[in-house]
Amino acid sequence: MRVSWHPDDSYDAAALSCEEAAQVVAPEAVLDELRAAIQRQGSAAGWARRHGVGPGYLADVLSGRRSPGARILQALGIERAYVRGCL
């Protein structure tokens, strides 16, 4: 199953179709998956090191100050998607 994250304020000319948008997850669900992955790893520092993510950046993502970038999404098996007009 394709699972995608999309920021509410994003737009792209190659937006997903409405059928594909049905599988888009909310940013909160992505953070929940990230927290679960960190817990499985044993620590945020260990998870960050394993996936080549800076610990400060990871802390910012977990606190909601920044959006998860490509490395975090890839580590979680989530694709970034831009959706318009369906949600």
C-alpha cells in the first residue's frame, strides 16, 4: 500500500488523483509512526544516527517545529505527496 504524507499548505501541478489521495495520512500519523520507530530503535539519538538525520533536526520534527524531510519519510517507508481538491 502506498502511504503518503502531505503538508496542508502544499500545492503541486502533478497532484495525486482523488483515488490516490484516499491513502494519504495526516502529519500526526506520520509523527506517531516516527515515535514508534524511535521506540523500537531504543533512542532518538540511535534512530537519528542509523538514518543519517541530525538529532537537533529530529527533535524539531518531533516537537512540530519542522516538517519531516525526505530522509525521515524514506526511513519510515512513506512518500511525500501533494494533494489538492480531494480532502
